[in-house]
Amino acid sequence: MITAIVFVKADVARIPEVAEAIAALDGVSEVYSVTGQIDLIAMIRVSKHEDVAEVVADSLNKVEGVSSTETHIAFRTFSRHDLESAFALGLD
């Protein structure tokens, strides 16, 4: 599974609509409205690197109200949730 984190700058007057449109795209698992220099963070989870390009370049960047994006590819996942799940195997 490939995970990409996409920082999105959007038209400030349309952030909720932009977030909903992005969240509806195939390959997008979550969208967060955030503070700071960017407006939204979209989490992309796909099976191949080529799919990241399809989601970001072919779809997300074309959502009306998106002014720019910056994409980061995750190498590894470190998560308390993942660790708790792994240690809980067989405890049912």
C-alpha cells in the first residue's frame, strides 16, 4: 500500500466544498482542514505509485477551488494504533 500526504492550498471561501470534493475521489481516505500555511491535508492510499499520479495530478489538482498542492510519499508508517493492533493478535 502506497500512502501519500498531499498539502492543499484552496480558495478560502470554498474550503468545505473543496474538502468534500477531494474526499469523494477514489484513492482518498481522509481530508483534514488544518491551520497554518496550507488549508487541507489529503491522505491518499493506493496500491501503486502510478495510482498516486492519477489521484493527485489527474483528479485532485482539477478540483475547482484547489490553487496548489504539495505531495509527500510515506516510506514507513509508525503508529500507536498499528502497534496496539499487532500486540493484540490472538487475544480474543
